[in-house]
Amino acid sequence: MRKLNDSLAVIAAILAFSAVTFAQTYGTPGYAPGTWKPQELPKDLSKPKPFNPRELLGRIKAILRRSAHAPRDPSPDSVRGFCFGGWRLDTVTRTLTDVDGKEVALSGAEYRLLAVLLGSANRVLTRAQLTELLRGRDADPFDRSIDVRVSRLRQILGDDARAPQIIKTVYGEGYVIGVNVASD
């Protein structure tokens, strides 16, 4: 019993502080219902035995796909902030500062979207890629939440929606930062 609880503490610590992910199968001898709740893990991280090998392979592929595109903030050790078009995004304090040095409030989703766009400044990111990077799941073809967030960011940045300069729309492709970006 003690060994099981220690293992779960290690798993919880790994999931809380790392981008590492894993798949767990259970149903081994000695499993005592009530000591560990596999339903506490995300659905495709736990699978009871016996299982269909195709289903397990599908779950592993989903985990790998999600972990490859998992939302990641720029590392404060490598990138302290981004300067672009007179603005500065500080990745440590998660603040956006305008030309006059005034801090502008961003929601968590707006911050992550802006950080992802600035982190891949010269690369066009599709709506599907942005959804995977921000949410860690596949995009629904009718999901317009990325468009709404881009629109809100444009309003915050004072970017004209009809002729944007900072966050540009590449029709049929996605979004790209249209100004020079310097990281510090």
C-alpha cells in the first residue's frame, strides 16, 4: 500500500511540473480498488486490463501528438521577453507593456496566444496548429475561438482589423506576426 501511494505521488509531481507524459495500464495483482483512482488521470493516460492493443496504440499516439504540441511558455532561462512593434511581452511576469511603459492586462489565453505567435515570429501558424498548441487537442473545424482571441489581441495592441500590421492574417493559411520581433 505504501509503495502504491509513493508511486502516485511521483506521478502527480511529474504531471504537475513537467511536459513529460505517460500511459498507465492497471489491473495487476495486488490492485486494491479505492487505493488508487485511475479516473483521476486524463482519460487516455489510463487503461484497464485487458485492453485492445489497437485502442492502446491509438491512445499512445494521441498522447505523443498532444505532448509534441503541448502549450509551453517560453522558458524564462532562455527568453525573458519579446519586443515587437513598440510593445514588450515579459515572459517571467507575464505582462504586456506598451510604448509609454504602461502595463496592459492580458487574460491567460491571450498571453499564451501572443507568446506562441511571438515565439514563431516568421512562421505562419494555422488555426489547427494554434488550437493544438494552446489547448493540447485537435481543432474542431467550426471552432472560431482562435479568431476571437486574435481579434481581442488586435484590439489590445491597437492593430487595425481591416489592415493589421502586428498580427497578420494569411488567408487560407493562418496567422503570423508582421513586425520584427526581438527576444531578450
